[in-house]
Amino acid sequence: MKKEIIAAVLLAVLAVNIISLLVLISKDRTTRRKKSGAVTRLLAILSFIGGSAGVLAGLMLRPGMRTRERVRTAAAAASVWAILLLGGLWLLPKIRHSSEEETSARITTPEVITTEATTETFSETQPPTTTPAPTTTAPTTTTEAPTKRFEQPAYVSLISIGDMLMHPPVSALAIQPDGSYDYRFIFEPIQPFIDQADIAIVNNEVPFGGNEIGLQDYPLFNIVTELGDEEVRAGFDVVLCATNHVLDQNVAGLENTMNYWKQHPQVTVLGVHETEEDQYKIKIVEKNGIRIAMFNYTYGINSYGVPKDRPYLVDLLREEDKEKIRAELEQAEKEADFTIVFPHWGYEYHLVENDDQRNWATFFTECGADLIIGTHPHVLQPVRAITSPNGNQSLCYYSIGNYISAQDETFSVLGGMPKITLEADDEGTRIVANDIQYFVTHYDANIGTPHVVLLENYTQEEASRHGIVVNNLPGNGYNVYYPFSVDMLHRIVAQVEGRLADAAIDPSVQTQPAPPPPPETPAPAPETPAPQPETPAPAPETPAPEPETPAPAPETPAPEPETPAPEPDTPAPEQDTPAPEPDTPAPEQDTPAPEPDTPAPEQDTPAPEPDTPAPEQDTPAPEQGTPEDTPAADAP
């Protein structure tokens, strides 16, 4: 009986030994430094070997031993195992603490980079005259500053442009007769804004993978370094490189990109790193005495992905990176006066941010971010003030869209450029003015010669010649759903700015046609389209006739069939029954059958009006026919 008890005790000791090994391994996974991980694994192995050897020795002693001797031998083996285990557990916290201190020390050593402005716009002693945008109230995001740093308030102005999505057609105007490239035309429309800003930021969506590779299109992009030359010449101070396309030309392409920017040390490069040590350096741009910490992260990488043995190459926005990001942002709060995060995130082609973006924006704000400027969706998304649970505040531009591209969706040719002014004094640093400049990527038939035009200067005559209209590009349904026009571009801007909060322009959430034009245009539109330069061109398209038809519908049936001329193929079934929507979602047209743009009285007396409302019902049909939930076609 005694032998069985001893064997059971020894087996229990062996089980505890195995459990301790698993615990040590699980703790090892939480360590952040490879060196400490190796030491922990060594302790675990020694503990396992020592304990197992002792237990096995106790179990395998010769049968002739007395019970007392057997117990003594087993106890000695267990003691050796216990000493090794306790020693490992005692050393482990010290090793982990030392590792964390080393990591913290590396993060707390910021890399301070001072950039020079091309033109000083605002005096350090006089506040700027820029008026805050009426669309979003900028929160007062204050970071405590050391006392007596500023004898007088200091100001910094900055601008940021979105995705440089360099499809080969974008380079058509850059290619010279001798085969060289001149990208000067790309930034000419916004050159005055770059010259006036203290800090200008550009998001390089695609890598400089190597000029020998040449121009490469989706899915594995590449652009020549002459684009970088033009960005330097134009005066950009900060380049964002953490995007989902940064490794399109593999690690060698990223190394070529970083090697190019090393030739221009005056430009701060964010989001990519040559070494692990560099990843832990906080990039701080100092201007007019104001220190601004900047971070750039991407949700993920297409194509090859980040090599497992070099995870430091690209700053990623993943759940497992949260503690690293938190440490960086919290340290930036101590080292800098203001913190900006540039995340590459969100769903492509959605005009409204998703839950993941909202959660990250709250997290950034909680950790100390004062301003968030997002990219990647290739469309504009709302600008919102964020308040985190701990009371911190930030201003968030969820997406500023493309700067230039060859995409063929109405939404994707519209982009924005935030214009921010910061004020700093001994009380802290805050946003005192925020605005946004909009622009359109215009190109002709067959996506020829894309170039940027400021939205305020873009005319309906130009819009009528846009390649989207000329080619009747179907895209993924957006261009059928929302015909391209200056009016539609302004509608998108209005939604982004919150002035059309109920418009629901985003196809992923839209259930009814877009609303009529703003109040200033609908009254004269039905009778006198000519005097309205901003609305005549949309008239032949589907949305514009909607506000024009309701009033004259009973009296002037003849001109109405002319506007829906593209849909004479289905009048017969519509005339036969008052429910003419076999091609549209039944739930939407059955309940609001009087159609959203036609007064209810027409349906109250259907007998006298069976013919006239039928064409009116037909106009929104193309809009209701393609309610895409997710855009799948335009992955870039």
C-alpha cells in the first residue's frame, strides 16, 4: 500500500511539473524581447528536465530498496525540482521587468525632426485669420506644456492630402518625349496651399519599388521615384508610407522606398522602419517651437504581407499591437505638445465610417491623440469630434479620400484636404481653426489624362465631359445609382459635413432615392432649367428630373416622358397597373408607393392619373435597382 501511495505522490509531482512548464511557456509569450524570452525558455527547460529526472529516478529505483530509502530518494528528487521551479519563478518577474524597462527606454527616446516651412503664414505673436469650418466644431484638445516655454502664443498651420493612388493612366501627362517623367502638374492646383502651410503631409499609397520595374497597376502597384522628386520640390514635409500596398513589390520594394527617402532627410517618413530600434523612436516634427508627434498605422498588408522575422518593417493596426500603440501615444504625451495619428483603415467606398474605425478612434483619443486623419476608403467620410471615456478629446477626419487616381466611381474622384491651425502657449496646445478644401480628379474618355481641379472651380460643363459620363462606366453600380454631376459632388460634401444628415447617400445604407437638391435650387428648376447653371446638366440624368416632375405632373404629361426617355422599354406594364416596380425592391416601393418625390394626393385619386405618374415612377428605378452593400470590384 505504501508503494502505491508513493507512486501516486510522484505522479502528482510530475503532473504539477508539466503544468508549471505550460505556465512558464504562456508567460514567455507575453514577453516583448527575444533575449528575455530565451532566458525564460531555458529556465522552463531546466525545471522540466530536473523535475522529470528526479521523479523518474524515484519511480525507477531498484525493487529491493526499503520504503524509507525510496521515500528519501523521491523527496530529494522533488526538492531539486522544487528549487529549480521556485528559482525560475523568482527570476521571471525580474527578467520581464528588466525587459519592459528596456523597451520603455527605447520608446521614450524620441527622434526630433525639425522641418522648415517654405512660407511663414502666421506670425507667432498674432493669431491666424482662418475661420473654423461651419461643419464640425473642433474640440479644444489641450496637452499640458512645460511652464514658461512660450512668452507669446505660437501658431502652426498644416495640411494633409489623401491617397496618391498612382494607376498608370495618372502618369500619362507626366511622361515626356524623351521618356522621363515630370509630375509637376499633379500638385499645381494646391501649390498655394502647400506654400502657405507650415507642415504639409502626403499619403503615398504605393511604393517606389524600383524604377527598373516601371509603372505597375493593381494589384501590385509600383511608381517611379520622380513622383518623390516632385513631392520634395512641391514642399511636402511628411510622407505617410504605412498602407496596404507598401509591400506590393515585396521587401526589396520597401527597402528601395526607404533608401530613396534617406536621400531627403528633411522629409519625415512615417509608418515604415529599417530596423527594430527605429520602430521604437517617436517621430516629432518641431515647428515654431511647437512639438508635434506623428504616427502612421495600416490595418494590414496585401500581397506578400510583413515577414515574420522582420515585423518592425511596417506599423500595423492590429489588436495585438494595442499595448505598443498605447505606450507610444502615452509617451508622446510627455514628449510633445500635440499628437496626430494617421490610420489607414475602414471599408473601401463607404461614405460612413464603420465600428472598427470608431473603436480605434476612441482608443487613440483615450491614449492622447489630439487629431486623427484617416485614409484608405478612397472616398470622403464624416468629420467628427471624439470624446473618449477618460474625457480626452480629438478631432477625427475618418477618411479624406483620394488625392488623385484613375478610379471610375463618382465618389472616388472627390477628395478633401484638411487645413488645421494649432495654437500653443504655456496653458497647452489646441486646434483653433479647422477647414477642408475639396477637389475633383477629372479625366476624359477612356480615363485619359487624370488631373486635379478644385471643386470650387469645377463647372458642370467640365463634369459633362468627365470620363465617367462619356464612357457611361458602370463601375459597381454607383454611377448608375448617382449620375455624375457637380450637384451630386456637392451632395456628398454636404453629407460629409453633416448638412445632409438624413440624405443617406451611402449605397450601403440607402433605401430610398437621394433627396431633392438643396432648398435654394428646387423652386425655379421645374420651369426654368436654363437659368440654373448648377442644375441643367443633371436634368438628362435620373436624379434631377425627380424634383422637377411633381408639381407639373397633372398638367404637363407630354414633357415628362421626354426626361425618362431612357426607360420607354417598360411603360406598358407600368400603365397596366399602378404598382410599376417589378424591377425594384418590392418592400421599398410598396409602402412608399406614392414615390418619395411625388405628393400623396396623386395616389389618393389614381383614376384620373394612371398615365402621368407612371413615367414619374420610372425615373427613380435605376437608382433603386443597384443598392450595393459592399463594393467588391474596386479593390485598390
